[in-house]
Amino acid sequence: MIVGEMKSSIDNLWLRFHTGGVTNPMDVIKQITYLLFIKRLDDLEVAKEKKANTIKKPVENPLFNKDQQGLRWSHFKNLEAQVMFDLVRTKVFDFIKTLGGKDSAFAKYMRNAYLAVPSPVVLEQVVSMISAIPMEDMDTKGDVYEYMLSKLSTSGDNGQFRTPRHITKLMAQLMKPTPEDTICDPACGSAGFLVAVSEYIREHYEQAFYGKDFVDYYKNDMFHGCEFDETMIAISAMNLMLHGVENPDLYDKSALEEDYDKSDKYSLVLANPPFKGSLEASSVAKSLTGIVKTKKTELLFLALMLRILKTGGRCAVIVPDGVLFGSDKAAVGIRQTIIDKQKLDAVISMPSGVFKPYAGVSTAILIFTKTESGGTDNVWFYDMHADGFSLNDKRMPTPDEDDTEDILNRWNNLEAETNRTRLEQSFFVPVQEIKDNNYDLSINKYKEVAYEQKTYDTPEVILGRLEDIDMEVVKVRKELESLLKGGISNE
């Protein structure tokens, strides 16, 4: 978490862009993304040079050849403002757009990059500020970038791109990814879910990173995402890169279209796909409409997840409540498919304020396993009342009101859940009961509410009390009048 001096440094950097004329939050983060990317290239080269010096061998696969040394951050950061500005705007940006060849990961995600810093003076100050921020540590890099991304959620409609970090972390913890997993988010936005998984792997499987094969897999083949917005693709790439995923597989088109032909590929999917969207039938992949006939994106993404998961693969996905209880044929049909043909494991109902201030819709986390042979038995329901933040537009921290740890504790000890009643915050529901209720998955359909009987006094008793109060008021008033008269006569 970014606090204190580090937080102040990032805030000042953000403010410098704003006062320099770059006022759109998305434009600010794009420019910081590009500059961090350029600095990261130099950091990687420095690390390679140190390793080469240690083992007394030439630098392996250098990013900068002998003629490109002047394009490195460590070189141009000390140049005079106008010289730096001209160099970065042209040669440095041309370099990152062609790095490794036109088909490389660097070039792919930076192909439309350009410098929008308005003047040499602003660029000089920004470069100096970024250089002064200590980001050698992997966790610090990630925290810095996550903090900048959090500014999107307080700066306008762009907040829709980012699921709150504590929710992505919760879902990663629920799914317990392993070094053997292949992970995908088909609507990745800023790659929050992929980053959450990368952090979980680093925390729980530190030993795996001592093996070269796994490190190569982690950097190049473990993480996959789709995002049709080219700005968010660049942000996703940088976000993952700052967390050590140097060459993620990111698809820069909608995953719902025909061109995205992945099937039976991933062992783990985590996602928060768009709500309330609607697509033209002609633009939707036929393999998806074969599963569910609808134009609604929230249902199409569920069909997509069933398609791209391997048999045995697991999924945790955020859906609007309408998916849980919608009575139209498509909504019932996708729930029936997940319950009858796959294995529905859990429904975690979240309060409506989780995505405020930009969306007040109630949502839930669906957790299921692709089996292609059924297996749903008892489905675990949890009614989340609070997530550690106020549920109004301000979303202020409320550490005493947070169910996330309780959710994890109960999920990790499901044997103890079998004895819970429907009056409690979590409980199991037999699959047959769900089928009998038209595959309704809303928690209110199954939980029970205990009503406490209240006994009230009769109207006669209440009126008697009111008369006593009136008499007391009259008595006090007379005493006050007497005191006032006595005071006047004494004068």
C-alpha cells in the first residue's frame, strides 16, 4: 500500500501533469504508463548488465544496441530540457514502438504511443519526479501503479475499468491459483484480476520462482487477457509488466467476436465482465449463441467462459443480480447449463455499494467448475453485508465492517457449513431445491429471516402516560411563572 512520502510523490506527479495542461485522468495515466515503460526498459537493461558483469560474459539479449544507448532513461534524464523533449518525443517513442520487431509484445501494446507532455519544462520535471521515486522493489512498483489506477475510480466514468483491488484479491484467494494454472480474464480492463493472481502466486509459491522453466512460463504463457480498448491494453501490459509478467498474452479485440477462437484452453478464469451491454447478433460468435441465444453481454460472457475453460477448469465471475433471478429464457438457460451440465460451487451475494460511485447495481460472485458431466450437489450461499468500505459514494474505509475474512474462513472450512441454518449469513442449498425454483440463484429466495415479536402497551395506557406528561409540563410551567413573578416583585 502506498502511504506517506511515496503517496505524496505520486500525487505531486499527477498534479504536475494536471497543471501542465494534461487534465483528463486517462490521458495522465497513459503518459505516466509510457514513461514508466521507458524507465522499466532501462531498469531491465541495467539488471542484465549487472548479471553479465558478475559472470564475466556479454549482456544476454540486450534491449539497446550500441547505437541506441542514448535512448535509455539513465542517459536522457540528465539532458537539457529542450534536447530531452526532442529526443523523447521522436527517437525514444519510435524505439519503443518497434522494439523487438513489429510483432513483439513491446511494439504491439505501444504501437499508438505518443508523447502528450505539453512542453520541455514539464517533461523535465516529470522525468525528474519519476526518477526520484524509489521503485526498485517489485512490490513497490506494483503498489505505485495500483495507486495510480485507483485514481481512475475517483476521476469520472473511467472508474468502470477497475474492480476494487480488495475484491480482486478476495476472488484470487477463493480460487487458490497454483503454478500449474493457465489464467484468463476475457474482459481484463487494467488487468486487476491477472495482477491479483500473480501476487497470490508470488506469495504462496515463492520456491517455484527458483526454477527457470516456471519463471519463463510465468513471464510469457501463464496470463491471458482480452480488452478491446487500446488504451486499456497498454495499461494492462504495463500493470502486468510492473508485477513481473513481462510478456502477457493480451488480445486487443472483444472476446465475444468470432475472431476470438479460444476453446478448452484455460484452467482458471476470473472476471468482472461489462453489465447491461447489448450486442448485435451478427457480431457475436456463433459458438456463444449456440450456448445461449441473447444479445446481453453479461450472459454471453458466461457462455464464453464455459467455452474457454478446460474440463476441470474453475471460474469466479462477478455478475449483476439480474443474472441470478432473471426469468427470461436466456437467463434461466445459462443458469440451467451451469447447474445441470457443470458444477456450481458458490454464490456470494455482494451489497449494492461495492461499485459506487459509478454503479449502484447489486452483484454476486459465481464460482463454478467446468465438468461437462454435471456434479452440482449443494450450493454454498453467502450474504456479504460489508466489504470494509462505506457503501455510499464516498467509499471510506470501515475496517470494523468487513466480511471478506469471514468469507475466506468459511469457504476454507465448508464442512462446518453443513450445520448452518438459513437464518445465518451463509448456508448450503440442495440443488433440487434450486431446480424447483426455476434455477433461481438469488440468496433472498432461500434465506430465512427471524422476526422478533414485539408487545406494545394498549392505547389506553399510552394515553394515560401522555396525560401524566401534560400534567408535569403544566406543573413546571406554573413553578416557572411563580419564580418570575417573585423576581419582579423583589425588584
